[in-house]
Amino acid sequence: MSSKSGLVKTSKFLSLILRHAPEKIGLQLDTNGWAEINTLIEKAGIAGNKLNLAVIQEVVRTSEKQRFAISDDGKRIRANQGHSINVDVELNPATPPDILYHGTAERFLPSINKQGLIPGKRLHVHLSRDRETAARVGSRHGSPVVLEINSRQMAEGGNEFWMSENGVWLVKSVLQRYFKVLSS
């Protein structure tokens, strides 16, 4: 078993490699974002980051946010969502609940009010099912603000939604007319 701080460090490393920069260790993901675990361990080691199967499995199993998935055969791993690189994590369109939430920092409100919610460097805008989760997400970036998204109205207007393996709702963007600021 690894220490909690060691697992957090490993989770952050896996997030970087599997969501944003596999090339940092010379790793190639397939079109669906999967990496062979043995290759990941080997390439990470060469780059100075010691990993082993047990630690990877523990990170996946104990991660509160369930950011990663291991394939049914146990040989591959991928991030569930949050990518800034072009991968298809095989999401199926889903009907969202009537209301979803987005957490951000207060300093981003002028830009959001001007252009709506856009994914920035990621492939999708991330939405939460509950206000508390959105507030936690927003607090990671500064003074938190929660936006209430009228997802029913968006879906009726033709916007497509997906739900990732770990329960995060995803959408390409959210126009300003579909949200209101709940807190600042």
C-alpha cells in the first residue's frame, strides 16, 4: 500500500500523461485514450517516475473522483474525461437532468458572461449533478462561483450531452442564455 500523498502524486502524474501529455514520457494512446499498463510503467520508469501495477490499481480503486478506468482484461488504462488531447472515450449521448451545475472561479465570470462556457483547453465543458460538487470544483481555482445550467432547455434546443464513466456530465459549450449565476 502506498501513502496517501504518494497516491495523490501518482494520480496527478497519470492525469497529466493520460489526459494531456502522453508524449512527455514517449507514450502513445490509442484512438480511445487507452494505454497499455505495462508500457506506461516502462515509459514512466525511464522518465524517472516509478510505477507498478499495484499502485496504479490502487489509484484507480481509491480515487474519489474516479478519473481513470482499467479495461476489462486488466491490461489497459485510460482517463474517463478531462482530456485536452483528441481522443474518443466512447461516450454515448445521454439525456441530462433538467438542471446541472458548473463551478468556476469568480475571476472568470466576465469572460464567461461574454462568451458563455467553453471548454478552454479541454474537449468538453464539465458539469456536475449537484451544486456542492460544482462549488468544490470552483474553489480549486479561487473564490468559487456556481452556475446553474438549464440543461433541459439546452437538450431541447439540440445540444448533445454525455455522461462520463465517473458521473461527470459533458457538453461542447454552454451559451450564456442557458445559465444563471447562483453565488459569487
